[in-house]
Amino acid sequence: MASIFTKIVKGEIPSYKIAEDNNYFAFLDINPIAEGHTLVIPKKEVDYIFDLNDETLSGLIQFSKKIAKGIDQALGTIRTGIIVEGLEVPHAHVHLIPIYYDGQPVSLGKKINVPEERMKEVATLISNSVEV
Ligand code: AMP
């Protein structure tokens, strides 16, 4: 069965899309730990990130770099962090976490509430700052 992220790529379920190219797709995490918390995935569905072939893995990081730079520009971060866990959704992905101040807690456990309108706004802001 297709993963929930494959369904997002295919447009079968909605997402706060940020950007895509032929091989990768970026969208907001629906349970963010910081405003602008973004997921970046390879379109090819592989569960464990370290089972990706070298080309796909390095492409994922390069695509994530473009998105992270867009986050930094759009949201005025001090930098963007990267976390890989992958225990919930069996489709390889990286979490990009905007960091707004020194000492900001960065942990996948602590969710914040971002209203839907703001999620849409943030996705558009980042999207407009990304060139893929
Ligand atoms: P993990 O697999 O532990 O790295 O985390 C998976 C992440 O996917 C979690 O942070 C979820 O909030 C996020 N997530 C699950 N379903 C969706 C969805 N439909 N759209 C956006 N993010 C999602």
C-alpha cells in the first residue's frame, strides 16, 4: 500500500506544499515543532533513509539545502536544523526545523499549534523563497 507521503506526492491527499522537482517533494509537517517545520522526501518510496541509494540520498540532502535556505530567507531564522527519525511514517524523510533563537528547544516530541491560515501563509512564504 502506498505511504501517506506517496499519496501527498500524487495529490491524493492535501498538503501545505512548498516545492518539488522530478525526484523530491517538500511540504509542511502538520504537527510542527516550530513554525515552518518542513518535511523533505524522495518521491521514490523507500522506508529507511539509509536504504536509499547514494545518488538519491545525496540528492535528498541537496534538495533539502535549497529548501532550508528558502526557510532562512523567508522566516528570518538564525539557521535551520535537520532531524531524521522515521519511526512514524515508513517513507524516508528529513525534518527541517527553523531555529529562531539560540536555545530554542529542538525536539520532535514538542508540538506547537499553528492555525491553518498561518500554515498556508508560511508555506507560501517559503515556497516563494525557494528556487528548485
Ligand atoms: P517520523 O516518521 O517520526 O520522522 O515523523 C513523521 C512526521 O510526519 C511527523 O512529524 C508527522 O507530524 C508528520 N506527518 C504525518 N502525516 C502527515 C501529513 N499528512 N502531512 C504532513 N505531515 C505529516
